[in-house]
Amino acid sequence: MTNALVTGASSGIGLAISKMLIKNNIHVYGIGRSFDNVNFDSELFTPIICDLKKTSELTNMINTLKIPEYTMFIKLKLRMVKN
């Protein structure tokens, strides 16, 4: 099985990418600050609650994260450009 680690998986583009990957039978390890308003009704989604801006949370998450060796890492970084 293919796995993916998606940051920002609790909203916006990260959420949309997570849903798309799940539809394609890819197991998603989704990182987000909160999943209270997200309903993933799939065994293919593992929520990881972490605020990536908080260094201590990030360090703890990295040290305890147990994901399979072969995992795609998907990080979204968007920039707004003024014309």
C-alpha cells in the first residue's frame, strides 16, 4: 500500500489533497492543528494533531511518528503574488 504524509490536512488544499489520495486508495497520515470540523470516515486516514509553528509540538511529533518507510511527503506552500 502507498502512504502519504500531508501537512495542512485539516482544511483547504491539504484537506482536498487528502480526500483525493484516499479516493485513490492511498493511506494518508494527515497533519493539522485540529480535526474537530473534519469528518474522515475512512480507515485510510490517520490524523496527526500538531501545530507546525510550535517547535516543541513539531519535535515531539517527529520523535513519535511511526509511519512506513515508503511514504510520499506532501507539503503545501502557497504564495500570493501581486500583479
